[in-house]
Amino acid sequence: MLISLYLLSHLIGDFPLQSDLMVALKAKRPWYASSLVPHAAVHFLLAVLFTLPYLVVANQGWRILGVSVVSAVLHLVIDFGKVRIDGQVQDCGGFSAWVNNAVLRLVPALHPGESATKQEVQAASVSARKREVRTAPPSKHEVRFTRLGLFVLDQLAHVAAIVFAVWLFEPSLLARTMQYPSAVIAGQHPFLSPAQSMLAIVIVLLYATTVSGVIVQTLTSPAPSAEATSAQGQEPEVPRGKLIGYLERIFVVCALCMGAYTMIPLVVGAKSLVRFKKFDSPGWAEYFLVGTLGSILCGTLSGLALRFLLHL
């Protein structure tokens, strides 16, 4: 229950309460003048708010507060690392080039006894590789999957940080929480309490809307409609498309939970009917197909997870 509350506070602080401006300001230098510290402070306040029932307990109040502090600090460290890596990847011209440069820089560190001549040769090769990569920018597909990979690793690191903070201060609560996945692995499927069921519904819906929205947006960016409307001086309809994606995935989750699987194709049919005239553009057709398939996949996975948790 405690880890679920921290996970809920993380999702709300990282998605609904984090604007695009805050994301852009994370890369501002120096780091203490960026939005990293205010963003971590928001996570700390949300964690305290959601774990307030645990804080009022005299025997464990300070430990729960320690979990909130450590998770917020780790959130700051993880976000700082992601910003640095993202900036280095862009400077190198792509993720594969960044990995190559990192490996070449690591060789002298692993062998400090090397001659200076060899180190100079390796440093020169790194500089030459950087110049060579910058002349050939990465493809759109490499940029998309690099951003998607960094996003997934970032979210997994945040979840691991929450688990570590709880283990650090409340190992007994973590042990009780881990009884559920242990029972599932053992072939059992325990029922959730009403409070746990409501918490599971909220978390799954947040994953189906906000988290999945970032994944779909990363896979489909840049949107052809946004490019065309901005070129004509008009406001792009990105927020409207984002809202449609949210409703689409909520509809899929509800259909799966009710067992009405045949209702899912209605979503694709309705979207295709409304935007039928735009299919003449190959770029728009590809954008629509990738976005719709990605959205349906995220909604299906969320719905199946909710069905499993609620024994539907």
C-alpha cells in the first residue's frame, strides 16, 4: 500500500503537475538555477500529502518522512543524470555515437598505466569521431527510439528509487508489499482490499493516459498536422489530439474490463472516419497508423493489467 501511494504521488508530480516549460527548464545551467529543484520539491510535498496517514502514527512518522526525503533527493539525482545524458547524446549526434565515445573514453580509465602517446591517439580519435558524427545528423527514427529508451529507463529508475527508499526506512512494510508478487509467482492470486482496488484503478488510468501519452507522442513526433499548421501561422491541434488519445485509451481499458472486446475496433473506425480526407498524404497516414496502434497497444496492456489486479 505504501509503495503504491508513493508511486501515485510520483505519477501525479511527473506528468499532470509537470508542464512542458518545466521540462525545458531542466536543461538550464547551472543545475540549481533550473527547474530540477522545484520539481523535486513538488514530489516531496506530494509524497508527504499522500502518506499523511502514516505520518500521524507516532512510531513510524519520522521513518515515512525519511522515505519522502530520500525519494525526492534520488528523483533529483535521476533527473539530473537524464538531462546530462540527453545533452551529451545530442552533442554526439545520436545514442550509438554517444556509446562509442563513452567506450573510447573509458579505455584510458581502465588502464591508467598506458603511455601518454596512446592516450593522445585515443583522445584524437574521439574528437575525430565527434566531428564526423556531427556532420551526419541522426535519423528521425534513431532520435525517437533514443528518447523513448531514455524515458523508459528514467521511469524504471524512479520506481527503483522509491522501492530503495522504502526498504531503507521501512523494510517490514516492503516485505509485506512484496507478498503480493510473490504469491502471484507461486501460482496464487490474492484479492485486493477496496482501498487497494481504488488505488490500482487510479494508477492504471494514469499510466493509460499520461504515461502512455508521452510514449505515443515520442513515437509520432513531429506530427505532420503540427508542422503544416505552424507553417501556415495557425495554432496546431496537438492538445486536442492528446485529449482524443486519453479518451481512446480510457475507452479501451473500460472495454477490456467489461469484456466487450468488440467495442475496441469502434475507436479505430471512428478516428478513421473523421480524418478520412487526410489519408491522401502518406506522411499523415503513417503518423495516424503509428499513433493509433501505439495508443491501442498501451490501452490494451493497461486494461489487461487492471483485469488481472481486480479479478475481472
